Amino acid sequence: MKKENKHAFFITGMLAISSVIFTLLTTLVDVRPIGPQKSEIGFAAVNGFIHNLFGVNLIWYHITDWLGLIPVFTTFIFFAVGVAQLIRRKSLFKVDKSIIILGFFYILVIAVYLFFESYIINYRPVLMNGRLEASYPSSHTLMTICLMSVCIDQCSRLIKSKTINTVVKIISYAIITVTIIGRLISGVHWFTDIIGGILISLTLVSLYHSAIKVSEKN
């Protein structure tokens, strides 16, 4: 493996280790029953302070919910691109390598999401429809960073216009920023849920880019 590829995977590995360590720490450090129905939350002092600082703002909850449809919509666009290439080229092996890697990336992101829905680290700081819901990592943060980051990369590969790609970047980064801030001030997640979502999504995106680099060298 060439030095450039090793460096890319090293960064991915460091991000992965950071994500695992941070996730473990949320289950071990300052765990107290400060959540609804006395649900236990790690980093209780920090999480409790920030949650009380912002309170609950359901307007931002709904804004980020609707905004979350845009990243999901991009997946259908690239899925359609992949299907179109498969039909036109009549072979899966002739589909762009980056599109195939993107497909595996989507599967991995969904797998990570389902894992944390099953293995619950902590619950939301508010009841949703009168019941507890898994909160770590913030799924909106995770999905938005992952899907909009690869959207930027794929558009740069499929679209030649620099102007359009610049617009895509600006919109993508804006959506990511608004989602992260919006989910935090909405009060439906603990602060560590947002941080965990950022770390895990950066790990997944880094893995995607590492795989792309390897495919381009082959």
C-alpha cells in the first residue's frame, strides 16, 4: 500500500479509535440519572448544564427534521445514477468504482445507525410521544455529515461545472452546520450525542475517502 493510502487509513483508524473511546467514556464517566424517567446519562454535569442552558426548542427540532430530508434525497439521486450506469453499460464491473464504493458506504452508515438503535448508549433528554428514545449518537448529525460529505465528492466527479460544484459545497456545508447547531439547541439530544455523531460520521467519511483513493490507484 502506497504512503498516501497508508496515511489516509491511519487518519481513519485514529478517528475510529477516538469514536470508540469517546463512546465508551459516555457510559463510564459521571453517569447519573438526570434524564427522563431517571435514565442514566454519562458526562452528566456537562450534559445537564448545556441542556439547561438551551432548554427545549421544538421549532428547531422540526426544522432539522425537514432539513434531514435533503441528505436522504441525495441518496436516491446517486442510486439512480448507479442504476442508469448499470443499465447503459450492462455490467456491474463497468459502473464507476466511486459509485460502487458509495453503495457500500450507504450500507455501512445504515448498519451503524441500526447498531446504535439496538445497543442504546443513552436516551434523549426529553420524552418523545411519551416514551424514551435512543439518543446516541445524534442520527441527524450522523446522517447529514455522512450523506452531504459524499454528495460533495460525487458531484465533483459527475458534474464538470465548477460553479455548480461550488454551489453544492456551500449548500452542503450550510445544511451540515445548521443541522448540528439546530439539533443541539433543539434540546432533543445531549451535547455528547452531537459530539459522538460528529466523530462517528467523520470516521465513516474518512473510510469512504480512503477506499476511493485505493480504488483510484488500481
